[in-house]
Amino acid sequence: TYDGTAVTAIPASIVSTASGNVSASFMAPSSAPGAHTVAFNDGAGTINATFTVTSSVSSATTSGTVGAQTTINGLGFPANSAVTFTFDNTTVAAIPASVTTSASGGFTASLTIPDAARGTHTIKAASGATVLSMSFEVSPKLSSSPDSGAVGASITLAGKGFGGGEPIAFTIDGVA
């Protein structure tokens, strides 16, 4: 059991060896951070051990351009608690606007990457005393307005995510 709740063990039928040894595996269920009781019952009594859930944050997208959205998943945070987010220690808005962990300490939120120079940046998720971080790699993005037109048309180029203070070379079809 895990905190008194039955879990699916592998193997499903657990039998001790002739010398009394036993081994089984199970997936830790979504749980609030901290110590949890895991137990075997051999018919003669229940034997307990402790499993400590640690917190984690992750995202399938860890790189992109300014304005890109990344979905952040958190596990093992305090239950039913508000979560705030920062990008390089500056608060960023999340979608949904108000993020609260589930009863088991999990959450999912999307963040829009703010203006930032090219390179590795830090995203933090915080709930109470639990503060975890992950890296996000910003790459440059260039757009033109308009994106088509006649010869002689005025074109404006705008870029984001370039290195801070870097000189930028302008070329047309590779010619400066």
C-alpha cells in the first residue's frame, strides 16, 4: 500500500523466497511532497517503510523564440496551493491566469516567453517554500512587414531574441 491505499505492484502476485526475501515495484502515485508510508503485509503483520516525494518541474519545450509558448508541468508541490512563475527573476503571467496545484500537488500551466536576448534563461515555479527552476534556450526571430510587395516597396524588419549589444548585419539574398 501507499499511504494506506492499494497500488498495483509488479509482479502482481508477490511471494517471498525460501529464505524470506521479497521484492516488488510500483509507480509512486501523484502525491504532495514529503514522507509517505509504503507497506507490505505478509499475513503475519504489516511492515512499513518511508518513501519521500520530491518536487519536479518539466516541459517538453525547452527552447524557442520570444513569444513562443511553453507548457510547464509540476509534480510534488504543496497541495491546493497557488503557483507563481518567473523568467530570469521577473514575474510572468501564466495561462490560466491563476494556477493552483491539485490535491496531489500537480499543476500544468503555459507561459509566453517574454522579450529576452539569445541564450539560456531560467524559468522558476514557486508555491510556498517550494521553488524549482528549469532552463529555457531563447533563439532569435525575424519578421518583415509587409511580407510581400512590389519592387520599391518599403519593408520593415523586426527581430527579437538576438544577443544583447551584438552588431547585426543586414543582407538581401546573402549580399550586404
